[in-house]
Amino acid sequence: MSTNDPAGRAPLLVTQPLLPDLGDFETLVKEIWASKYVTNHGPLSRQLEKSLALYLDVPTAMAFNNGTIALLAALKMLDLPPGSEVITSPVTFAATAHAVHWNGLRPVFADVMPGTLTICPDAVRKAVTPQTSAILAVHVYGSICETEALQEIADEHGLKVIYDAAHAFGAAVNGRSIAGMGDASMFSFHATKLFNTIEGGMITTPRAEDAERIYYLRNFGIKNEEEVVDIGINGKLNELQAAVGILNLPLVAAETEARAALRARYDGILEGLPGLTLQPVQKGVRRTEQYYPLIIDAARYGRSRDEIYDELKAAGIFARKYFHPVCTDFEPYRGFPIISTLGTPLVETVKSQVLCLPFHSSVDEDHLATIAGVFRRETLRRIAV
Ligand SMILES: *Cc1c(COP(=O)(O)O)cnc(C)c1O
């Protein structure tokens, strides 16, 4: 263990996996061992899918071995013209753009909105060309995209809409689950996500009839012993990980509550400090307590994001610069423009200002005192003089 924290405590990381009781897991593992049914759409993965369809209020919820493969399969399902353009956000994990590329499609990056940092509908509208076939929007940090505006643009131009909902498990707008919006949504059940199966993912859609196609895409296109009917991939979730999911799902509510309480504490520490923008409250939105992002404007706050990051790190608190660098900074996408309604895309300004604070139920009072000390100390001294 690192002891760079003055108190000699273990470092506090930005996320911590939600894990079930080991005894409960052992019981399910024994059942799996006894049945010898360890993968290939086994009873536990089917049970998990049913629970998730109910939980997220969608007719189709298909479990996958990870979110990236789920996104690959979701894009494949849409049968977009080869080489066509998919408008997406650069403020995301690299997998979003990679999934577009792996499907033989071209990612086109559009600017984001202030505050939520979700894709900006006006920028999307500007990015549409005759080659555009879809919009791949990201509910980043658990904030929700402008779903109505995006759907309007899509309807006008005959585009598909697909959501990277890796950060948005359980989110809803005016009581309507985001999992049923657009043509499909992808969820990640990676250990860092609020609901996790260690590694895992899912496609949800608003149409019951999509389940069969997704089933084939998930399983090499195999229909029966003699027929392969689609160009599928191996996206199956195994029974051990499905068991983790079955046991974790009932724990999500308490973890969400703990994180909501932590959010209120962070807000209390940070509100009123000049130059800090907190994650906005969106009207009618039940967000996911996935991340606690901050935007730090050094000119007004007095210290930069990188200075705060370093000071926290020196105190054993490991925040993350999500998402920095952004996708267009990565080698495969370098030189791809960010279509914007501004002279300089907001992404280019904000990427050096974003910071996610540790956000899970193990952040305690000592951690909060340390974090408050780092954020308030010099700023208050500066305001006082
Ligand atoms: C985690 C994540 C993914 C990838 O999911 P995996 O399950 O790790 O493959 C994709 N997009 C976003 C925004 C993510 O945070």
C-alpha cells in the first residue's frame, strides 16, 4: 500500500467496485458448479436479463460480455451504409469512437454543451452531411443528453440514434427510462460502473422484435446446429459474472443513496467557490450517481485543474481527469475536426478543466476533510486579502 497520505491510509481511488457478499456469491457458484452450465445463455444470465428489462423498463435487454462488444453489436444491428458517418462526442471513453471504426463507419466529432458536457444538438445539426447515417450520443457522467432535440434532428434527416449509456444505468427523463430511447442503448457493467458484473454490458432497445437479431449478433450468428444466419461476434456473458449481476442489482439502490449523500457533501464544500462549475441539475431528469465531475476555471478559481489534481494526489486522494485527453487527442483520431457552433470548440477549453472526484460509498469524513482543505484553503486566503 502506498503511504503518501500523511495519515498512512490507503489511497482513495475515483471509483470502487460494488461487490456482493462473498457468501452469497459462493452459494450461486456452487449451484453453477453442480449444474455444469457455465456459459452460453445459461439460466443465470437469462434471469439477469429479465430482471434488467424490468428494472430499466424496456422490452429488450440483452446481456453482453462487455460494453464495447455490446456497442459493436448495436451498431451492426442498425445496418448503416458502409463508410457512412456517425456523429459522436469526443468527451467519452475511447471505446465509443472505436466501435464506430470497427464497424467500417466514420466517426465525426461534434462539440458538447456547457455544464453537462453532453453532445450539443446545434453542433450535431451542423455536422450532418449527406453521408451521415447515425448519431451516437453519450450520457456522459450520468447526465442525460438532449434526447428530444437529437431525435428531432434524426427524424428530419432519416438518421438512427444510438446512446452510449455506460454512465447512465437507471436514469430517466420525466419518469421515462433512458434505456428505451432512440434505436438502441449500450450499457457497460465494468467494475467501475455503478451496476457491474466485473466485466459485462448490455444492449437495450424499445422494440421486442430486436431481441432475436441481437441474440444472433451476440452468438456468432448461430441459429441452430446447422445454420449461421448473421455475421455475429462472441458477446456472451458467462454464468459467474451473471451471478455477480444478480446479487449486485439489489445493492444499487443503497449505493445510489450513499452517493447522493456524498454529492450533497461535495456540493456543500464546493458551492460558492469562484470558478467552479458543478454537475448541473437537469429538469425532470433522474440522473445516475456515476461520477462527480467538476469544471475548474483557473482564471477565476486561482488554481488550475492540474494543480488541484496534484494536491489531492499528494494527500492520497486520486481524482481522475475524465475525459482528458479527449478522443480527438488520441493518435487514431488526431486531426479529426470537432464540429462546433463556436470559433474554438468548447471541448478544447473544457478538457483541461474537468476533474472527477472519488465517488462511492467508501469516501469517509476524513477524506472529505482532506478534500475540503485542498479546495478551500488557498482560495479562501485569496478571497480574504
Ligand atoms: C466503460 C465505458 C465504455 C466501455 O465499456 P466496457 O464494458 O469497459 O467495454 C464505453 N463508453 C463509456 C462512456 C464508458 O464509460
